Amino acid sequence: MEQPERVQWLKQNTSLSYLGDDALNAIAAAMRLEQLDANRQLVVENTSPQAIYFLKSGQLETCQTIAGSLSQAMSLLPGSIVYLRELLLDLPAERTSMTRTDCEVWTIARDTAQAIVQHYPEIGQGFLRQLAAELDAVSAQLVYEQERQIALRPYLVPRVRRGIIGSSRYAVRLRQAIRKASGDRQPVLIFGEPGLGKDNSAALIHFGSQDRRQPLIQINCDTIQASGIEIFGRAGGKRGLIDWAGTGTIIFNNAQYLPSPLQDRLLHLLKTGTYTPIQKENSPPPSVQRCAARIILTSEQTLSEIQRSKAIAHLIKMPPLRVRKADLEDHVGYFISLICRDRGLLKPTVDPKAIRSLQGYDFPGNIAELESMVSRALIQANGESILTEEIFWSESTKTRRFRLNLLNAYPMLRNVLRSPWWPDRLNYGFTLTAFAIVVGLLFLGPQTRDQNIALNLFWAWWWPIILVVFPFLGRIWCAVCPFMIYGEITQKISLWLFPRILWPWPRRQADRWGGWFLFAMFALILLWEELWNLQNVAYLSAWLLLLITAGAMICSALFERRFWCRYLCPIGGMNGLFAKLSMTELRAQQGICSATCTTYQCYKGGPEKGEGQETDGCPIYSHPAQLQENRDCVLCMTCLKACPHRSVEFNLRPPAIELWTSHKPTAHEVALLFLLMGAVLLHRLPELEQRLHLSFHLENFWAHGLASMLALAIPAAIALIAHRITQLSYRSSKSGLFTKLAYGYLPLTLGGTLAHYLDLGLTEGGRVLPVTFATFGLNGAHLPIAVAHPAVLAFLQGVTLIVATWLSIFVTQKIARQPIWRLIPQHLALFGIGTLLWKVILV
């Protein structure tokens, strides 16, 4: 190529066309053509280039290696000038250059090039002008990027929260669908129920694609302006998010909430890839703009119009968690690992029973609800190494029906229950002393019930009153129980004398064996009461009270809080059983607890927060939002005092409703139920002996003991026979059915026990004044008494038994949810037991 041709080539193909002919002729004269083979290295970065290179033909590549990252390569086209900048500014090479194919390259030696530049200053001046123009362009681009970052920052999704967890076929299909959608830039619609993480799946598609370095923004369609300016921009004014996103990805989250006009605009965008900015008033129509961004829609329902338009290339349906029960254990393990790592906690294991319990729940809130549930469980576990079934709790619509919150209906009641008077001042100001006086009178006073006021109060007053209270206030006696008052005092004094860490509760063992322990304790107490006539021997009744108190004190010295009350107390077991029939309950609003509360002071205790008072937490480790039944709530109102969010409720409800809604039957409770029913017959052995026309030889200790055990077993035997007849009649072999239906006998158990103690309450209870005088050796024969007429007593006992029997039939039907004719054997058993109680109780 001759020199004039070189000059012409420089003018047409290089960036030196601004030079005059003299400068171009000088450069063309100095150019030497070289043939270079492929993969030949010309110059290495950070070294001084020895020539300027003009690429005539072939493929040349330059790359710059940055520490800790991959090399950034750039391919050059023919006409490119390499290392002119380094020559003019006397700098080392910034980039390594290498031929990728066979190339033809014009070269000018370094010394010759420097001489030409010195002789023709216009070369340097022109380069500086180009450099200034490039700097202006870079500055403009920097300003644009800054504005872009400010505009996109509220919408940016920086990373994926998590992958697709699990190995079920649903998880595998979802991964495949996401992987397929990541392979192109076509529109995507992801739909499914709330709480599935649809936006997270959209992020997986973006960060799994070739556009992963571009911005990902998320627009919540339920909060955007109806005009659409935020998305499409205004003509000649504000840019829209589509423009700012560039070649990134836009997620329209919850697209079902888009206003209709914007749905039409979005549909047009999906069909054509173009959009029109919002028009200003009295201005010409704006020009059509092309959308470079990828569009992903998420929705909680199908978008029929958009789907019918066939504008969506990838349609992904997210499976709900209830059909992915096989992945539930993996999800629980993942959330536990994630939360423990973030909070610096030791990772606990999960009891398999807890997983099975969770798999029986449908999770209407899906993965979001499960994550919240796991987070609450870790807080509630308080460092335990095993997460048990009871600390996983969920929203239940069944427990919210037919309730009236008495704390809202009667604000004064809230003030009373939050005051120091309930129950602390009552306990430590009255019950503590009164109990000591009662025990002292039982030991030191006369030993018969007609002369000892303490014995009279215990048998003729306490029993009838507490039985009447159960249907109204459940387990409220435990809030003022003297046994645990002395247990708490023992705990405080022992910690003061011997500072130490109390043992945590052995929950798994206690859940398994605690119920049977208190059943055995109650059975022994009943036999002791019958065989040694505790009802009419004061000092033996005192020993009974002291033995229960000793159990509470020993457990309080060893374990945290009220372990005895929760698992081992026989009186507490009875109270918890009958509390299921109560028309009131203490619960919490689970939505507030899960969304607002982070400290769980009602459960763990803590300092004053908001309107919440400082407390030591629930004495029997029950969370009010977790409660499904009244058994584990003693109405101490600690949670009401501690809660800063007004979440705790004291509800009026249909009596016994938990038995057919949220109740979980257990074998040891059923055993205690029939034991208590048998206790009525035990207390009426002479009457039973008379009605059956038998002789039990009750004067003989061993015969009396055998007859007592048989009396205790009669109700259970009748119930088991009836259940077996039902099984044989309808060929039913469902396991656990007897345990479930046995709670239908609970109203009759309470009614029979109350009918028995009405005899003492309405006859001997009214002799409280003369008995009080007799206790202190005074003559009280002249004092008034109030004794029910035998006819009145018989009427009340009969009504109690009749109402209790029919309530048992009603509760049985509600629990079973079966036609009445299928339960005829159990209903006949109820009538049979009710008739038997009638025969032995009514005077």
C-alpha cells in the first residue's frame, strides 16, 4: 500500500481524521506493516510499549487483570490504535494486548512516534480534545448512574433470600421451571398462595440469568400511583422505572392489585415490548419508547386476561406448603440454621413428634408462617437443646369463634386483674397465713368435722365451691393455691441461701410420665381418704395438705418456676381436667404476638416495657397465644400484666367448646377422668352396697380396700364395654377413638362429684358458726345454722345429675361428629352411670 493510500486509510478508519495532511503524511511515512500470527503477545500491562499499533485486519484483544477477579477482556476492530495514549502521556501500558487471529498491523517505533508528535503539536492537542470529550461523557454517565441509583434504591433487590428448599417432586419441578425461565429474557408470571416467596423465585430467575449484573427492582402493585407515572414516567419530564431499569429485571409484585388502566398498559408492554410515557396536559402525544428490561409478574391468583393474551412465555405455579409436607423438615432445619447463625445461638435439634405435629397443620400462611413459627419457637425455647412439639404454635381459626373479650367489655376488670392485688397481695397477705392457721387447727383442734372449723371448711366448703367455680372460671384456684405459695417461698429462700441455677424442666419425660404420676397420686389419696376416713379425722387431713405442700416445695427447690403445678400436682391435674368445661378462657391474639412481639415477656419474663409490667414470666411456662385448652392456664394473669401490646384476652366462650375444636386427648387424662367418676361411688360405698344388695364387709380393712378399688373401676369398665360394643356393631377399629370420645363423660363426672359434695355443703356447711365455737371449746348450740331441707337437697342433686347427663350426650355428639345412632352404646352407658349415681347419691 503506497503512502497516499495509507493516508486515505488513516482518514477513513482511525480516530486521527482530525489531523492535517502534513501530519498524516508524516505518520503514513513512518508506518511499517507487520504480519502477526494468532495468540502472539504484543505488550504486557505495566511495561512500556515500544511502538504504536494500528490494526489493519484480524482480531486483536486487550485485557486488564485486577487482583482477586477475572481478567476484563476487550476485542478491537480494524482501525483501532493501540498504546497512543501511553506514548503521549509517557505511561506504562494499562492493558495486555494479544492477537486472537492472524493479524496485519501497522507499527510506528516509539522513538519515531515521539519525534512526530513533537514536530506536529496538533496531534497532542487533538488527543487532549478527545480526552476531554471522553471525560465529559464519563462525567455525564456518572451523573446519570448516580441519579439512576437514587431512583432505583427504594426498589432494588440486592440478593436472593434463599433457594428452593427440599427434594420432593414439587421442589424439583419448581427448580426446573426457574432454571428454564433463566435461559431467556421472556416475560414470566409466578402465581400462588400468600407466603410462598414468589418474589424470591423471581429473584432466583434474575440472578440465574445472564443479566445477573444488571439491577433487579421490585414494584409492589398495591402501593403504586394509579396514574402510572412511577412506572412509565412523564413525557418530557420525570423518568419512569422502566427507563431507569435499563436492561435489568422488573418484578411487578402482587400484580392482581394493579388498577385496570395500568393493567392495560402493562399488557400492551408485554405484547409489544414498547410503552408510552404518561402525557402531560395540553401537550402533544409522547413518542413510543422501547422497553429493554425483562418483566416478571407475581400474583396470588391467575391473571386471566394477561394469560389469554399469550404474552407470558413462562407460567410458574408455586405449590403451597400443605402439599409439600415432605419438604417441611428441610424447611424447619434451614430456618433454624439461618436464625441461629444470625443470632449467635447454638443450633437445637427438633423432636420428631414436633415435625409430625407440624405436618398435620395446613399452613395457610405457607413458608412465611413457618419461618415466623420457627423464629418464635427458638425464642420460646430459651436455649433448650431440643425443640419440642408444644413450643410450635400456629394460628387457629377454630379457637377464635364465639368469643367475647371481657377485658374490652369491662375495662375495670382489666385494671383489677393487672393490679398487685391479683393474686400476689391476696396470696401473701391472706392465703399464706390462712393456710398455716387451717393446718394448725387440724393438728391442734378437735378431730371430728362437727367440732373442727378447719375440717368443716375443707370438706363442706372448699369442695362444693371449687366444683361450682370450674364451669365459670376454670383453674382459677391454682392462682391462689397455698401449696405453690409455700413452694415459691422455698424457691426464693433456697436461692438466697444457696445461689445456683435451678434445673430446667425435663419436658419430654414429664409430658410422658407426669400425667400418670398424678393419676397414681390421686388414686392413693382417694384410697387413703376412704380407708382411713380422712373426711372426719382432722390430723390426717392436715397430713394430706402437708404432703401436697411438701411436693410443691421440693420441686420448687429443684426446678424452675412451678414444675409441680404443671405436671405432678394431683389437685392441679383435677383442676386442669375440669377447667376444659369452663365458659371462660385466657388467650392471646396470635396475629399481634407473631407480628409485633419479639421479647415474649409474657412467657419468659422481663423488665417493664410500654404498658407491660415487670414480671418473671408465666409460672407454668405457657404462652397465651399457644394455648389450645384451659388445662395449662392457672389464670394468674402474669401474661396480661407483662404484655405491652394488649394482646392478652380473657374471653367468654361456649362452655367446653375446646373439647370438639382445639382439644388434644391424652390417655392419662382419660384415666383420671374415670378415676374421679369412680371416686363418687367410692365415697358412697354403703349406699352402693345397699342398692346392689351385696355385703362388702367394709368393717374388714382388706375387704374394704378391694371394694374401694372395684368401685373406682366401675365407670371405666362400663365405658370400655360400651366402646367395645360400638366397635363390634359398626366394625370400627380406629386407634385412639376411645380416648377421644371418653371426654364426653367429663360433664357427668363433674356433675356427679358436685352432687355428692352438695350433701356436705348444704347440710354441714351451714353449721359453720357452732362448729367454729366448738373448735375453741365454746358452746355454740344457741348460734344459728342454715341447713337445706332434704327435699331441696334431693332436688338440686337430681337436677345436677340430669343436666350433667344430657350435657355429656351433647358433648359426645360434638366430639364424635357422627350420627346419634352410631353412638347409642356410649349414650346408654352415660344413662346407666347417671342412673347408678342417682341411686347412690340422692337421699
